Amino acid sequence: GLKRKPVKGAKAAGAAQKAAATAVSKGAAEAVLATPRSSRERRTPSRQPKSSAASAATATAPPPVGFHATKHGKFVTISADGLFAKHAAPFEDDMFGGVLGNTALAKDSMGVSYFEVKIEEAVTGMPDGLAIGVTSVEPSTLKRVPEILDGLGKAWLVGFDGIMYDAHDFSEVDWYPSELRIGDCVGCLVTVEGQLQIFLNGKWRLDGPKNVDTSRPLYLALDLIGNTEAVSLLPQARCPLATRASANQKPGRGFHRQSLGRQLRLVGEWTVEHMGKEDLQGTALGAAPLDFTDAGLRYFEVHIDEVIPDRPDGMAIGVTSHRPDEILEPPVSSDALRPAWLVGFDGAIWDGAKMEWLLSSWDTRQLRVGDAVGAMVDQQGTLRIFVNGRQMAKGPTITTQSSLYPMVDLLGTVKRLSLLPKCTTPELSEELWTPPAPPEPDKTMASFHREKVGSQILLSENGASAQRATYTQSALEGGLVFGDAPLPPREDFAVGFSFIVTSPVAPGDTEGLALGVTTRPPNELTTLPATADEVDPSYLLGFDGAAWDGSALKWHFSHWQPQTLRANDRVDVLLEKQRLQVAVNGTRVAAQAMQVSNPQGPFYALIDLASAGLAVALHDVKAPRIGEERPARADKKSETRRGASG
């Protein structure tokens, strides 16, 4: 259950961050308050001719609505005109930000009370923000304003870190004032029935408490905490009756906030940004189901706003029939939501109805800022993916008759995207768009790369031989060897190479080498990784009896122990139909299926010499023909490589 004053602990934790972002001298703060700001919206009445009649009218007129000059939190300063309030707390304590009205709120002809404030100063990175509402406690009766305004008792407030207070209890709401920015206008409306509503920039945002006591005079109440440093009161703001929603209306557009993955940040209604260092907890659902077009299609589109290069995954996009408001706990990944139909990831398709994975040729890591990615469900229920109007992939067939909601999963490359409120449905085609073939490389591999080579590797003058230094003290690291150019592909896109072991593994070493391929051009690596599995992406066999799939980021067990290699052994490496194979002296000793994200390459040879003194000489750069696998001997069992359990 929610506890009273739930934001105090969070504020104490963020005090240092807030101090760094907002520290100003006392003299500067006083100067700001003493000098009228052009950004404040002051509505000072024009001067009237002095007369006894005017003086009498002034004596009987109620005071203009403003902030109470003396009844406010101890760290709040009010401007002389009562229209500007600033919270300037010591760094170690940022409570006591209460602001109250100097007179009761007026009611219009419909019995509605309304006031509005503008955010004048704000910071980012805080867990909570402004609280706004009303109180029936007359400010002049207070000896002091409480630390947080729910301490008034008879107060109705919305905000803080996504909660509301109804004069009795706290409950959660779908609004986070920590997202408010300078210039935003926040309005508070109380209906004659006692329903409190919040407006943001003139539009209804959410309903608050519905038990406001309208039988008594109500005073505006604000708590300046979190990201909100200062506000100005807009005394002539108009009540937005024309745009006010009904008490039960919810914004049926944009992304659904409450079901967002825990690593996502919602910016406005339409944009999500992945804030975490890990690639999980990045799922976002649309707030409303997809509508049918006149042609019986359902379609939505997102715009790629920010990407992070060199990640193993990009994003996933698709639909789900799971209602967002029925999600109690956001899924760790999109395929964990049942049912969902998705395409993307690292070249995969997820059919949530059949609970099965399929392969896709669409490489989401190639997405760039400005790309428009769309998901369509056609008349037959087939999920189709489009990028900039071109059909890139087909997904599973969806048979459910339920409503379908947009769904995206920000995994690796895609950091920020926006759901487009309006988009043009692309034309249907049975053929997938095929990118033009890349130009033939100027050359293919002829030797090992002379510049991109591990710190512990010695290359021959012609670059055809490589040896790990016998004096190395850095176990396992610094042994990378790359091909100097792409491997020439066969007609079926298979690639491979062969080498001769010229100096065997040092006695007692548990690891000999790892070998395979990568699609990363060596010249793109400004700094060489320590080991081959850190080359992104790489597909490898060897180590101490393991296989590494750099697209799936997954270790597999392998029976082959490369430390058993002897001098003059010929080792063949072959990547054929997404299957990496190794043969020793013509006999296959290891094979592992790989989720190669770009099966057409180009591919570069990659070897990691882990054992001191181990040396190899390049034999051939053509894809070899590999025979049957040799049965594993019972006395050659081994543990999986480090990290295989993960």
C-alpha cells in the first residue's frame, strides 16, 4: 500500500543531483524575485483615475487571486505581486515547498473553479515533480504550512511521483510531473460535483480525486518539489471547458504509459526512449487498438529518432492482442507477453500463438535515424514489416479475431522512436524488397591483416603466418588475427578458409584457439577487443570446448578440444547455410548452427590464438568441402568455456 509522504525518501536520494543542477547564490535568487521577469505572465490592471468612488470600490472588492504572501513552505519565496513562487531549499532538504492561495477560488456560472500555473524553472533527472490541487483549509488559520501539503488533511492533490491524494489516502495515477518542462502550463479544475481534473497546456490530461468538498471555500494548493523550481500564476487563464473530457475518458492514443518496460521513458504521448544499459525491459504498447482501413488492413508506423551503433540487436515490431491496461507487470522482453507476433530482434520472427521462433532476413541493426518502420496485418492476418515504404519481411499469420495493439521492443541499436499519429498505408506486394547487391570487393583475402592484429601476435613478413609470443604473460588476451580482406563466397554464399598448425599448443594449456568468421570489417575497429568473442558479431568454435554465436549472444557446448591439435594438422573452417563447421585433416570435428544476422556477408576470417607459442600458416581461402564428423571419444569430455552457463 502507499504510505503518506511517499516522495520524501526519493527526494533525499536525489538531493546531490538537484544541488549540482540548480545551485544559485542567495543574492542571485533574491535579485530574480525582486526584478520582474519578462517570462512571467503578469496581468496587472491598468491604473484608474483617483476618485472617492474608485477608492470605495477598491475597498470593497475581493483581493486578486495570488499566492499567499506569508502562508507558504519555509523554503518558498513569493514575489511582491503574489504571482511568482520559487522553492530554494538547502541542498540537504528539499521539502517545505508548499504554496497556498491568498483568497478562495471563484466559481463560474456552472459552479466550476479553475486556476492555472506556468512552469518557470525546472531541472531534469528528478524522480518526482509538482503537486497541484486545492484545499478547504483557510490559509490564515495555519500556524505553519506542513512539510508536504497532504499534511493539511483536507487537501486534494495530484502529481508528486505519479500519485494523487484525496484527503484520506494516496493512489496511483497516470501522470508524472517530473516530465514537466519550462513553459508548460498546468491547470486544475474542480467541477460542481467535486471532481478534480488536471489540464496540461490547455488539454485535459487526467482525472484526480472525485470527492472534493465543494460546500466550503477552496484555495489553490501547490507543492514545489522535485524537478519544479518555480511557477507563475496565470490569473486570467480561461477554464478550458470546450476541451474538457468526461470524468471517465482516457487518452486513447500514443503509447500506453502504465505497461511500459521499466527501462523506457515516455516523452509526451508518442515517443519512448530506452534509458538503461541493458537491452531488456524495452517493450512499449500502443494505448489504442489498430483501426481497419477501407481495404481491411491494419497498419501503424514508428519513426526512428536515435540509434546506438555496433549493437547485436536492433528492435522488434509487431502486434499483441493483450490489452495494455490488463498488464500487471511489464514483460522483460516482448516475446514474454502472451500472445504477441513480432519481427526483428537479431533476425528472428516470434509467433506467440504457436510459441515458436523462426528466422528472418531483416537486419534491424541497419536501421538509421529518420527511418520509418511500419507493421501491417493484412486481410489474411499475415504480419508484414515495411521500412520507408518497402516490404522487408513477412511474419506469422495471426488468426485471432481480437483487437490488436501496436507493439515495439527497443533492444539494442534503436534507443528512441516515436509512434506516428498519422501515416500512409504502403502498397501490398508478395515480393520482399531486395537491396541491390553490394559492389564486388576490390580484392579477397590473401593474407592475415598486418595492422589489425593482437598485441601478442607475431606475423611473418608476407602476412601468411601468425604465432602467439612464447613469452606472453597475458593469458587468453591479445591473440586476435583477422583476414586482410573478405573471404571469397561460393555460389551458395558459403565461405571458409584453411590453415596449417606449424607449432602446437603449449603443454598444459586448457585452451588452444578459437576460429570462425565475422561480418565486422577489421578496419572499422579503432581498438581491438581482448578476445574473439568480443568482436561484434563473431561466430566461433574452439576455446576449451565451446561455440560462440555473436548474434544470439549465446555460448554452446562443443566436444572439440583445440588444444589437442598437433604440428602439421590442417584445419578447415566452413560457414555454410548458417552452420559453422571445423574439420581437422579432412574430418569434421565440430559443427554449430548460428543465427547469422547477415547471411550474405561479407565475412572475414577470424582466429584467436590463446596458447603461448601456438603458430598457424594460411593454407587456402576457399570454402572447403568437409566430410562427416568424427565420433567424440568418451575420455575427451570437457567443461564449457567460461561464461557458457550464461
